[in-house]
Amino acid sequence: MMVLKPSIATLLLTILSGCLGAAPPVPRDHFYRVSVQAPLNATVFFPGTISVAPIEADGLLRERPLLYSRSAHEVQQHDYHFWSEAPPRMLQAQLVDYLRRSGAARSVITPDLRLPADYEVTGRIRRLERLLQDDSAHVIAELELAMTGNDGQDLIVVRTYGAEIAAGDDSVEASVQALDIALSEIFARFLSDAQTHGRTQGAATAE
């Protein structure tokens, strides 16, 4: 009897393992960052320094999980898919790099440096999500961006910019790449509007 007990226990464990099956592997987390390409341009649109504040956001848009929607009324968070940092900081860094590379001003900084600036850029994220409808994947980005000068006394531009781009496939990575394009379009339109105002002001001052 003493010899049979371990064999019976082993047999029971084998039967139970077969019935329950092996536990499925735990999904791993994925982390993404946007990478907005800026045109290389040595032209300085604004003499002086531009300070770019963190882009504001509310609710789910402040959090790191990527968002998606299947209808016009419900937004959901992805499991296991995260931005590498919170969207307000991530988009601030991208906009700073974009303005620097495009030659928008002599210097482009953030308020963290605590240096005086001639112009300030502020913004708010309104939408930044994947659209999963009709067996296709799109992305939509919508930002409100503003530039002021002279300690906020001069409104150069304020406008809500949006872009919707089709993703290459239904993967999350393809959607992130589409968001790169959407944000690049938004930044380009914002800079064009600011540049137009700046040239108009320069012509008026020259007169």
C-alpha cells in the first residue's frame, strides 16, 4: 500500500492536468511612441523664442492606454497597448522637435527651462484614437492649438485642427504610423497659419 500511494497520486495529477489543460500565456505589454517628421527649413519665421507648454487633455486622453472606438458614442482603452509616456507630454515633445526642425524661430523651448519667451504655444488634445469600423482601421487626431505673443497680448492664431488617416492594416502598430502622418498634417497647418499671421504683422510693421 505504501508503494502504490505515490503512483496513484501521480496518476490523479496527470488526469487533472489533462482535463484542465495548460494555462494560456500571459499577453505581454506593448509600448508605442509617435514620431512626427518635420521639414528641414532654415528660414526663421519668428524672431526670438517660442515656448511650447504641455498639451492639455482631459479624461482618458491623459492616460497612457491607447484608445479605440467602434461607434460614435463609445471610446474604449486597449489592454496591453500603451503610449511610452502620457499623451500631453508626448505631443509637447513632438511639437517642440517639429518647430525646431522647421526653423519656426531662433529658439524653441519648454517652460521647464524657466527662460523668457517671445511667443507661447498652448494646446489641448480633443481626439487621439483608432477607429475600427466596417472591417477597416482609421485613426483620428484632433488638437486645438494656439500661439500668442507679447506676454499673451497678441493672439497670433487659435484653431482646432483635425486629420483622419487610413491605417495600412488593422494592427495597432499600423495605426500608430498613421497617427504620425495625421499629427504631421496638423502641425504643418498650424505652423502655416502662424507663419501667415507673422508675415502679415511684419508687413504692417514695415509700413
